[in-house]
Amino acid sequence: MLDFGEAPHPPARARRFHGMLERKDNTLKFTPFDSEENPMQPRFLPVEDVSEFYVFGGIRASSSLYNFLGQEDIAVHFFDILYPL
């Protein structure tokens, strides 16, 4: 799950999905994938509205994206937490 900086841990019934995070001009585009790896509706986030990301689960991103996030002082926090089924 990708948490857009709202809490340091996921809600009790967090959805588990993987996604792809990419830069589109000066906007961040997050595309979640369902359990069969089909892309779902993307979410666009203006860079100026993001201060940090909390990543719970898998995410696809390029090193150039992380470089861009660093230039914009946007922290990315990764958590490796196993949730009971």
C-alpha cells in the first residue's frame, strides 16, 4: 500500500497492492495494480502537495524518480510489514 504521508503506519484494514510510481512533468503518477497485476485508475499528485511517502508493500520506480524526489526534498519511507490474511 502506498500511503500519501497521512500516517506513519497503515490503517488496520489496509489494502495490499503493488503499484508503479513515476514522474510525469512535475507531477507524480501512481498507478496501483490489482492482485492479477492489472493496472487500475492512476492517481496524479502535484509535487508541491507531497512532503513524504510511506510505502507499505511493493512499488515499481526508477532511480531517476528517487533522484527527482531527493531534489524536491520528498522523503520516501519503506516498511516491510507482514499483515495477517
